[in-house]
Amino acid sequence: MAHDGHDVDVVVVGGGIGGLANALALTRKGLRVRVLEQAHEFGEVGAGLQIAPNCTRILDQWGLLDEVKSLGVLPENILMKDAIDGGVLTSLDLSDVERRYGFPYMVIHRSDLHGTLLRACRRAGVDLVNDVTVTAYEQAEGGAVAVHAGGREFGEIVLAADGLRSVARRIVSDDEPVSSAYVAYRSAVPFEKVADLDLHPKDVVVYIGPRCHFVQYSLRHGEMFNQVAVFESPKALAGEEDWGTPDELDGAFAAACDQVRAGLPLMWRDRRWRMYDREPIMDWVRGRIALTGDAAHPPLQYLAQGAIMAIEDAWVLSEHVGAQDRTGSVDWDAALAAYNAVRPQHCRRVLTTARAWGNLWHHDGEKREWRNAVLRDRDVYDYSYVDWLFGPTALTPDQLSPMFPQYAGDDTQA
């Protein structure tokens, strides 16, 4: 498969949430975009994900929030509980969160969010191409090229949304994914399968415990129930290859409270997700090739910001394109430089804070007692720790400090 001539402005490599978000955002600015996806069909695997106001704000601007609301759930609270004794440690009133930030906190099936973006791309006229595996990237006069078995795709820019093990990342960094030694099991089942359990169907509930945590929330207007079980794998720590096995899952939660142990038999045991991130890098652009989404900043999941950061990347780049004087062509060098000036700074903070937050969740012994006391003492309407995350996305470094002066120059404060 090859396309002759320079018939698109932008080539996006990867048809996941981040790739489709970029394609939609740039098409909305009047650009011609082609998405190259290696799978035979566009789709997503997994179960639920959480989308905070910094994401629903963007979906609203793109005219997609009503559709997303029709598919997802607007929970009432986030409850954090101790995984051992089941006691409530702290909470977040999500109605108040919406009042503060202007947009809702939602949960949605990953495939439903992906499907919404896919339908929007089709309506917008994005050229969506399957069965293409990009193996290399090249700079070209006036643009860049994505190389694959069937030929070469030219764009004025090429955006690499090719995930955790991105081929394009090698252009800017020789780093490798970092294993956390944690593994996730998931499940999404019809609600009637859990109706007899002691649940909070209108809330997101996070049980945090020694080297493990367990998450529960409803999906698809309460018709499905989502669970995520995450634990540190002794086999991974010992350097064994086959780690995160079902016997380790059961062992990790053997001392958990009744509510957690009641949910464990429903986990999908034929698949698991090993948890990796990468060290933050501060340069995502080489010439006309730019990283986006997990290719640039794969996080650990503790802030529930992975898909959100990818959508933010798309919005920020497209806003820089749209802010230019339109003379029939885009100053891509200026747009990519502006994107590269602000997004790595913000995403570095998300990655490092996610690691710190995960460590806090997984304390044991005296540290667990200290953590529980700190969380119980928290004012539930104190938003100082999430204003930087849920507030409006900064477009330029100069806009970051006035929006959130308490975080200016600080990329590690949790």
C-alpha cells in the first residue's frame, strides 16, 4: 500500500486514542491528515478509564462531550479506602469538582472513547489506513516520511503516536521502558454479576494497600462493572521472565478486606498488563518528526492521566497551529517548537508525580499508618494537589506561571 504524491499535510502513525485525537484536532484546523494503523481494524483493548476535567474540557471544545456522556458514567465521588481494613481514608466530591473546573469527571470504557474519536475522524474526513506497520522515519525536504513495507508516506510533519515501545522515540532518545515490577489484572462484567457484592455503584472506589491496590467503578450507565487489581510481582523482583501470574494475584490480596477479595474471582485471568513507564525526556521533536502520547510520555497509571495527556498533546499542538496567521501554509517549525516548549514540562511532572503517588498508595507497616492518618486529616475540599492537573492546559511556558503560580518551576511537587 502506498499513496503517490504529497496528498496530505500530516501523517499520524498509530490509530489509538492519541493518534485519533491528533488527527481530529488537526483536521478541525483545516489540514489533511492520514492515520496509519498496523492492526487490521481500528479498536482498543482493555476496560475502563477515567477522564478528568482537563480532558472533558477538550472533548467539549471538539463537540464530543455529549456523545461521551451518553456512553460513560458520571460518578458521584472518588472514595479512597484502606485495602486491609476497608476503612474510608479520604474522598473527592465530583459534583464539586465539576463546579470548580467547569467540566465533569467521568469514567468510560476505553473502547467507547476510542469509538467516539474514530467516528469523529470519519465525519471530519480523516484518511484512515489499516494494515500498515511503520518501521522507520526519515526527514525530507519540506517535511518528513514514515517508512513501511508498502512504501513511504510523506507529510509536512509526521506525528509518532506509536506507543510505549515507539520506533520513533529512538530518534530522540536511546532509553528503554522502565519496569515497575507491578502488574494489572482487569475485568469488565455485566453488573448483575456483582449485584450481590458490597459495592458503591455510583462512586469510583480505590482500595490502597501494601504493594497492591484495587479499583472499582461502573461503566455504560451502570450496565457494566469495571475492576482493576494491581500488585507488585515477587517473580519480577526476582528477575523471572514469567511474572505477574494468577497465583501471584491471589497471594497479593490474601490479606485484603472482604470487599476486595469478593471481587477477585471476577478478574480476567487469561491476560494481564505489565506496568511500565519511561524516564521523562524534555525534547520530543526532531526536524519535522514529533512524538505524542505514550511514545513521548508513557506514565504509570496512578493519576489516571495516560489517555488524557495524549488528548492534551493533540489539543495543544492544534491550538498552536490554529493561532498562527493563516496564509495558506503552516509554519510547522514554529508550531512544533511551541509544542515542544510546554508539553514535556507538564508531562514530566505527571510522570514523576504518578511514581510518587504509587509509592504512597503501596506503603506497609508504620508508613501505611502514617499515610492513612495524613489522608484522613485531609480537607476533602482541598484542591491544591490537583489544580495543576485538572485546570486549563497551558499553551506556552509564559502562561503556566500565571495560571498556577504555586507550581511555577516545580515539576515534582505532588
